[in-house]
Amino acid sequence: MKLQLFLFSVTAILAHCQLTSAFAFAPTNIKRQKSSLLSASSDEVARLKQSASKLREEANALRQSLNDSSFRRKNIAPNASFSSQPPPPVAYTSLEDSCWTLTYRFSNQPNDDDTNDKDKPRINYSGTLTIKFRSDGYSDLISHEPAGASPRLDIEKAWGWDEEFSNEDDETYVLFSVNSKSGDRYYWQARIDVNDRNEISLADGTVTVKRNVKPPGGFWGVFNGAGILAQFQSVGNFGGKPTRV
């Protein structure tokens, strides 16, 4: 409405300028036109033309601005106003078909002095991996990003996962394992916590490796001819949070 009134004013001024110009250059023998010519000097005509030109430019600029605004409104997606909002947090009520980002820090050797791999150099690993626990019991390694400089953990394969209840502490745990290209197999275990909304989280994640240890002696040497026992030993820990892929 304001634009229409503005354009109407511009049109009226332009019409007045044209009429005044016509009177200024009409034959002097017409009395009615002669009176208009006398009342409108050449300076006034020039001033009115300059004002009309300026108003015309402002009207064109306003019309272009309104057209651009209308074009933008038509081309904005219906949900564009929500694009800046963060996505809702990821939550799972079951491990089946769930994805987790695990941040780990461990070494290839335990701290126990009783292991028989003392000649193997100790290597520290850290990084993040994203894994999916499929409903059929298998695991998919979605991504792996080692941290820091080399050497880095090179994961060759992620094995299946399992959910087990422990009679020792009456807690439920998730377990899975991965193979590295160096030949080591690392076993991952985390406690499954459930909140009041039945959403699960992983806590107290530990990484273990199977190593041979020397028995304390005595009758163990009788039942184990090699005098060596296999034992799972902790080499580090990890934390996990649900994610989407």
C-alpha cells in the first residue's frame, strides 16, 4: 500500500512536470497557455524535473527491493528456519543395530611383569573408532581415526559382539574384539547402564589382551607341561557414546 501511494505521488509530479514543460514551449498567442508560461520559469521546470528523476530512481530501487524480498520468501524451504537448530541427541534402547563412537587409549603390552612377551616392544595406541552392533550378532567397523603420530593401531577386522550378564557384580556387559594387522587380538568390554527412559549407555570400558603368564609354581607345572598359562590382562580403557551414521 505504501509503495502504491509513493508511486502515485511520483506519477503526479511527473505529470506536472510534463504539463509545465508543455506550457513553457507553447505558442505565445494563446492566452490560457501564456498565463501558465509566465507562472513557470525555466529554473522551476529544471528543479521539478530533477526532483522527479530522483523520485523515479527511489521508486525503482524500492520496487526492486520488494521484488527481491518476495523472491527470497518463495524460495525458502519450509523447514529452513529450523536448519540452525542442533539435531536431537542420539539414544538407543537396544544394542541391536546401534552405532557407537569409542575413544580408546591402550598399549599392546600389559604392565604385569609375569608375561612372557618382555622382548616385544611396548606401543601405546589412542584414537577413535565407530562401530555398529548388527542385529545378527556381527559388528561393522564404520570408521577408525588413530590419534597422534605413528605407530598407529591398524585394525584388520572387527569380530561379532555379545551381551553377557555377570554373576560377580550382577551387571550386564557388551563384549567384542578386533584384530590388528600386527597379529594381536584386543578384547573390548563395557558395562551397559540403563536410565529411567530405558536408554542405554556404555561405561567403564576396558581393553584386554590374551597373554601367556608363568604360573606361581607347585602343582601347576604338573598339569601344564609348558609351565605357561594363558590369561586376559588389561592394557587400557575406552569410553563410548551413541552416534548416528
